[in-house]
Amino acid sequence: MKAILKNYRQSPRKVRLVADVVRGKTVPVALAQLDFLDKRAAGPIAKLITSAAANAKNDGYQPADLRVQAIQVDKGIVFKRFMPRARGSASRINKRNSHVRVQLSPVAAPRAISND
């Protein structure tokens, strides 16, 4: 139960802040937290988790029984742009992209402890 978002146009450093919020949470709790999070990456990550939950539903799992096992934000390609500066020089501006991977797993039922 995976989903991948490639070449998301925001720097990985900013996207990791959002990814850290939902790591280890169940799918309904993660989506509820992302609805109230005031970050630009919250929308695309919520969409990505919803997509992974839909992939899991095709495998026979219920979205309420899943948790975000792993969410990984990697560096994508970097667009290099230039800004004119004083005296005919230029400075480089890096426009960074992110690759985001989400993996869901079923929530394990707690085991009963026996005193044998």
C-alpha cells in the first residue's frame, strides 16, 4: 500500500515539517491533522495519503484500519535560475523539488497477555 508524489514544487526541508506530523498516525487521524495544518504541503500530502488508502482498499483493507508506517521526503531535481545583481554580475537561485513516498500498513491488534 504505497503512493508516490514526484517533482512536487516545494523544497524538501519545508515538506519534511509536514511529513513529521503524520508519521506513525492512523489514516483518519493523519487526514484530520492535515486539514488543520497551516502549511502549503498539507494539501498534497493529504491527497497522497488518500491515494495510498485507495490503493489499500483495492487490496481489501479498510482505510480506518491503516496507519502511516513510513513517509519519506527526498530531494528532486533542482531548477537553476539567475537573478541580475550589481555591476553586471548574477547570482544563482535554486528552485528545489521534492519526491514524497508514503507507505501504509495495517494497525496491529493488541495482543492479550497471558499469565501462564
